Amino acid sequence: MNIQSQKRHRVVVIGGGFGGLHAVRRLKNKDVNITLIDKRNFHLFQPLLYQVASGALSPADIATPLRVIFRKQRNINTIMGTVAGINPRQRTVTLADGKQEIPYDSLIISAGGTHTYFGNDEWSKDAPSLKTIEDATRIRRNILYAFEQAEKETDPEIKSSCLTFVVVGAGPTGVELAGAIAEMPRDMIRTDFRSVKAEEMRVILIEGQDSVLPSFPEKLSRRALHFLEDLNVRVKLNTMVKNIEDNRITCIENDKETKIRAHTVIWAAGIKAASLGEITAKVTDSESKRSGQIVVGRRFELLKFPEIFIIGDLAYYKHDRDEPLLQLAQVAKQEGEFVANVIGKKLAGKKPGAFKYKDRGIMATIGRHKAVADIFGLKISGVFAWLIWLFVHLMQMVEYENRILVFIQWAWNYLTRNRSARLITEVEELKDSPKYRINLENQEHTSNYVR
């Protein structure tokens, strides 16, 4: 069967994340030709990305090549490339290399999102976010290198800075990452290092609102805060970041400016839509929000171009709801499946209904035996919530192979408290970083720290 046949309905899907992936799967048995475009050649299970950053899992454990996922689906062609433009009137998608224009009859855009530094993009060099495999390995490298520097450091002030880890943003990613880092003293410091003491390590979690996990019910938010404090995470609420530069972070806390010296700062605050959203809104004359999300209809279609569907982090959907749908994996999955059904019904001459979101709950883990979950109205925490979190995340992984790999690694980590994915790579890049140049070159350091 030639999937390029012009007689069949042509569906182009931009983005191989949760939304795009589930849209393509749902179209498997439809009479359509699908072209999936993604700038990466793999699907990333982002909910476990923080475990790569903390050395508990390897990147390959949570990433699966798109061609492997769809090798048995005969109506799809996968293209690795970056979309540079969309021509809604000619119904074509242009790739950045300029070598190809891909025609479509239906277009599904699920390009995802990225973190926002709220106009302070220069902070990214000192406070990486956690959205990609490269982000995770960079953060892992910074964390592990900080321990290695502290092991040989004789100056107590520099050593204290090396052992201070700051996470900005107390949403699920920030809370889970802070908990994972805080467990490192139990998992490796006590046994693997000689000069570094567990009690010397500080993990600080900064949140601009008055609670951790602000989108969770108040009961679970308080419980999560208790779990963090049990792990000796210092939580600073109602605290805004003013500046991040080299080894220091400046905050406004209770109308008072404070400074924290830390070699490792991680950004987990705020999310914005991918740049493709801005391009799409402009060429389709669609309404967009400050976050970059595009306002969509009840079937995620654009008002002026109903053959274009926006799903996932790019979509702003608020019909008959008090608040718009959150930018979550489970939301993107349901949107992708729904849009695929809309296309299928239209091809069959049927009228598709409106989208109805099925809220399956939210959850977050804060270390071993510690998690909070709001599932079908049940608000649970502790060991039971932790076991549910483990099961749900395993079952959500795309390939059975990844499930097995992650399960085995989790079991090994649980029994041995060993984090096996503790490689420090790209050391030359670290040497060029102003954050570590002082120690590596043995230069005077006093001017680089706030006294």
C-alpha cells in the first residue's frame, strides 16, 4: 500500500508528544495517510524526566524512537524535522530546511511547550529548566559535579555553595525534583563520599504562591509540604526571584531582599507554548493568550480554518469550564484521541460531538513512600498514593520494553538505594562555565560571592 496516495485523506501531525502520539494511534485503522513531523526522533515520557536529572534513570529508559512505536502502523510516514511555517490557504507545512512542503487535508498541531523565565531568558544559563533530555543530563551533570567539587573543597564557604541546591517553582516538577535531590544523602553521600557529610547539604524550594502544588487540593498541598520538610527541604513560599547570576540567586521574601549562594539552581516555574504557536496564530489570524496558547473551538479546531486542530500545551480550551484545561499529559492524550475521532467521523459523513474531558486526577511523588494523589475525588497520601503513582506511571509508558526497564531499575534502586545513572559527561563544557571556573583555575573567589 502506498501511503502517499493522493486519493486518501492526508493528515499531518506536528509533534510526537502525548497529544500527537495518541492522535496517530487512534487513526491507525482510518482511511487516511498520516505524516508525523517532530524535531526529535523519539517520544519522551516527560513525567519521569526528573528521575534522569537526579540519576535514578537513564535517558533511554524513558524515551522510545518514534519509528519503533509506529513500525507496525502502515498508514504513517515519520519525518524528523523542524516546522518553519504553515500556509493555511494552500494547506501546506514547510520544513526549516526548505527541502519539502508537505500538503494536508487535516492538520493537527501538538508542538508542546517550554518553560518561561518571565522575560528573564538570560537566567537560563545559570538555572536550566527541565523539559528535554539535554536539560535532564545537564542538571544531572551539575548536581553530581557539585558533589565532586565539594568532596575536594577546603574553603567552607565554597563547599557550602556547592552543597546548596535551589529549585524554583513548587509545581509537580519542582516538588518531585526537590524531593529526589533531598534523598541523595540517604542514597549515596553516606556511602560514596568521604569529605561530604549529609547534614551539610541544603535543598531549597522557592515558590511565589502561598502553597506548594498550588493546583492540588489544599489538604494534599499541606501534606506535600509536610513530606518535603521531613526530607529537610527548606520551602520558601510567597517568595519571588529577582535575579540569578553565577553562584547567587536574589529573592524577595516578605518584602525583604535575600541572597542565596548556590552552585546549582534549577528552574521549574512557569510554562509557555512553543514558538510554533505564535507562528500559527499569526498566519491563521487566531486569538492567543499571553502564555502563547491559541484559543480553540469545542472540537479544538480554529475558527477560520476548521481543518486545523490545536491540542496539548498549545491549546487554550475553556468551553463550559471555570478554568481552562491544564497543560498535562493526560489532557493532551484525551485531546489527541478526540481530534482523531473527529477526523474519522467527518470522513464517514457523521457529525462529531463536543469534547468532554474525563478528569482522572492528579498526583505527585515526594520521595520514597511519599506521594499525594487526587483520584476520582479521593484524596490520598503516603505509601498507598506512592504505590498508585508507581503503577500509573509504569502503565502510561508507551512501550512494554520501557516499562520493564524502568520497573527493574526502580526495584534495584529501592533495594540498594543506588542511583546507577551517575555519569558526568561534557566536562569541557563545565570548565568553560563561570560557575566552576574559579575552583578549576584556583583563582581568587571572594568577588564572586555575596557575603
